[in-house]
Amino acid sequence: MAEEIKDEQVQEQAEELQSEEPKTDWKSEARKWEKRAKEHAEKSRKYDELQDANKSELDKLKEEKSKLEQELNGIKSERELNELKQKVSKEVGVPVDLIKGATEDEMREFAEKLKEYATPKVSAHVPKNAKFDGRSPEDDKRWLAKELRKQ
């Protein structure tokens, strides 16, 4: 009996606590935080603009100089690569556009492999005098037989 009373009291206390907790309106909470986020974004943008305005002319020139130096270094390295490609192209005999690699050795290795692949392995037979004289293989056999008889 005492246990039943305790259980009932615990249940009543739990119900009281649940009824005392305020119901949360999640949509209004989301709108509130969204509004705050927009305010902070606006403040952040204004802060960045203020920081840019407060930068000295010297700082702006330093930034511009570093950007231009990076661009110049990129152009120089690209030009050097193109010169290397042209050098390898002349030495190996492969078109510049087909050569790949970051160093001269890589380019040369790639170009040589490409040339080896592109070179036909079987070539056409051309007679010694570089003319086709109209003789047939049967004529060659007759000539060889005649030469062997002479010996």
C-alpha cells in the first residue's frame, strides 16, 4: 500500500513538472536566430569595409605588389617550360603540343616514348636501286638458280 502511494506521488510530481515546462515555439526561435545571423552578417561586412578603409596606402601597395610578383613568377615558369618543350621537341622530333612533363628529363623521356610508339615497326621493302624494275619473284628465283649452277 505504501508503495502504491509513493508511485502515485511520483507520477503526480512528474505530471506537475511536465505541465510547468513551457512549450517551445521552434519556428519563432528559428526566426529569432535567423534575424540575429543577418544582423551579424551585416555588421561583419561593415567591419570588413572599415578595415579596408583604415588600411594605409602602403599596405594596399604591398598587397598589389605581392599579387603582381606571383603573377610574374607564374608567367616566367610557364615561359621556361615552353622553352624546354621546344628544345626537347627539336632534339627528339616530336611536336611541342604533345610533350608533357615538369622537368627536362621527364619531357625527354615522354617524348622518346611517344616517338617510339608513333614510329612504325614495319616498313615497306624498297629494292637496292630504289626502283621497281618490274621483275617478279619468279625471275629472282631463276637468277639465283643460274648463279648456283655456275658454282
